Amino acid sequence: MLRGDQGMASVTESRAKLTDPRVEEALERVVAEGEVGIQVAAFLNGERMVDTWAGVTATGGETEVDGETLFTIFSVSKAVAACALHLQVERGLLDYDAPVGRYWPEYAQNGKEDITVREVLLHRAGMPHMPEDVTPERLCDWDWMVARLAEMTPLVTPGTRNTYHSYTFGWLVGEIVRRSDPAYRPFGEFVQEELCAPLGIDSLYLGIPPEEEHRVATLVYPNRPTPPPANDRRWLAAPLAVNFVPEIYNRSDIRRACLPASGGIANARSVATLFGMIAGQGELNGTRLLSRKRVLSFLDPRPDHESIDFIFSGVMLVGMGGMHVDPRGVVRNRAGERIVCQVGAGSSLGWANLDSGLSFAFCHNRMIVNPVMAATQNSKVLEPPFAELGDALRDLAAERS
């Protein structure tokens, strides 16, 4: 262990800006086009390759983004939750094909008796809908949320339809993991101790500690899309009262709550590190959390892969790891890449290439329409908002391989 001045110098060096002219040019362009604050980080075979940032932490503000700024990452949080579940399967504490009720007996009621852990992971449990009386305050109450989900009846027959669980994925996965944990730790604590600590991740939270909240950038959403009609099924999964908007996610109680499907707060370095473990096929810098075989299975498509999602009325390209296997709409696709990624509302991204060992992350505070979701409504994929950044990172990695 490094001590004294040597240790301090090492930490400072490891967090200094690390970049490339092509990355900086692309970063300057996205800021000129309207980004408020943004971080970009990339690792190649576990080694930090890019770690850079630009902009400010709030519209009109003077505080510049740095490497320690934190951002709300929305559904990129789902990758954290999924990895926690896979870790418990790896340890023999969970079985993908066991009914959820084996671990969470209260859940096995009202048509949910046979729902399996795998069906939850693959957004096929038929439980995408939120309690009708949910509020921001109740969103923050873990016990209230899991109790209500245990009481509810499936929206569609479990195991028969792809139904993206925008919110409920987090509590379902998180409670399954908690029930399988011999120490029965709160899910946010489990993530810190079993995922973050072994990988050296120090700035990824499901529930921001109060003393770290000052680091969180303020979300803005300047060009909001026209909301869906009142009868659109998307409102079942993310009701208006708790929708994915700054008015909800800039709240201190929301930031401090454990919302495993949507409420993760992190810097890009930490997200890219987690995805570095995936890019390393379960291993990062000598620490193996998941078997190579398990991580490679994440690339396999889930059942009815190309079928229309019941909630979003389009195709959601989810693999057997519970994460996306196609980054369309966020970075440009390249033929032959084997990708596991997760995109969040507002278009934050965690991305891993299982062949090249490249992982990267984009975190930012200007919410823009999530192109993956937009593509579910229209077969025409929008020009990726971070296309040039993605290209620059992959070109740089190819040169260094």
C-alpha cells in the first residue's frame, strides 16, 4: 500500500484528465451544440485510456465539471442491479430458473407464484406497472414499494411478452438479491461492498450519501418531447407523478434513496470501470467477479428478441444478461462488434465490447430524448447524439490494441 506523499501523488495522477485531441474535438462540439456538463471515460483492457470532461454543473452556473462531479445515470443503474443479481447466481445463492417466491415468499401470490428470477431479469415477468398511488415520497420508501409489488397482479401473463420494466425492475431485482444475501443488507450497501469495492469503484451510488450530494450536477431538460397521450401504456411503467424528469430527480430525497432501476448517481470513470469488468468478460485487473461463460451469455438474445414490447410498442434489444445488446441511437454501430450496454433516460451510457476489451461511459446533465426509446416508436434510428465521441474512442482503442 502506498503511504504518505507517494500515495497522495498516485491518487492525484490517477484522477488527472487523460484525453486525446480527437476526443476533445468531439467533446467541444457536443458542448457547442448544447450540452451543459459532460464527462467521458474509457478503459482498454482495464487500463484508463480516456478520462475527460467539459461544461458546467448547472445551466448558467459557474462551477465547472471536473472528474469528481457526479451525474444521475437513470437506467444505466439497471446494469448495476443486473450485475449484482449475476454475482449471487455465480455464488450459488440464486438460481435463474427458480421462482422468485423461493427467495421472497410474499411475492408468490395473485398470479405471480411461478414467475422466475430469469423472467424478472429479462423484463418478461409481466410486472412493469407501478402502484397507482405512488408518489415521489413513496418512491423513496423501499419497504413500501416491495410490499406493494408483492401484492400486485401481473399486467400480462408472465413469461409470454416482453414488457420493459422501467421502474419495477429495480425493486424486483434488488429485493431478490437482498433476500438471497446471507447478511440481508440493504441493496445499496450490497452494491458498495460486493461490486464497487472489489473493482475499486469509489463514485457510484444507489442512494447518494448526504456528504457527497454537493458533487451532483443539476439536471435540465430543455427540449422535452411531446408527452404520450393519457392512455399510453408507458404511463403505467413510469407514472406522471414520478416521471423521469428534473423536477423529480433533482430532489434530495430522490437522490438519497435507493432506486436501482433509475436513481444511480456516478461519474463516468466509475461507470466505465463497471463496464470494464464486462468488457473483460467478468474480470478487471486481476479481480474476477463473474465467469467468462456467464458474461458471454449476456450476448445471447432473450426469448422473442425481435417482438414488440408491450409497454413501448417497439423492439427493445435486450440480451440474456438483462442489458441491451445493441447501442443503436447512442453511438454508431460497427459491424462485428459484440456489445453489452445500457442506456439511461436523457442518454447517459455504459458500453462494453467483449472482444476488444474497450469500455466507456458518457454522463451528462442535459437530458435529451433517449434514442433507443425513440427507435422503438419509429424504425428510423435518429443520428446518435454522441456518435463522434463513440467513433473517436473506438478509433483510439484500435490504435492502442
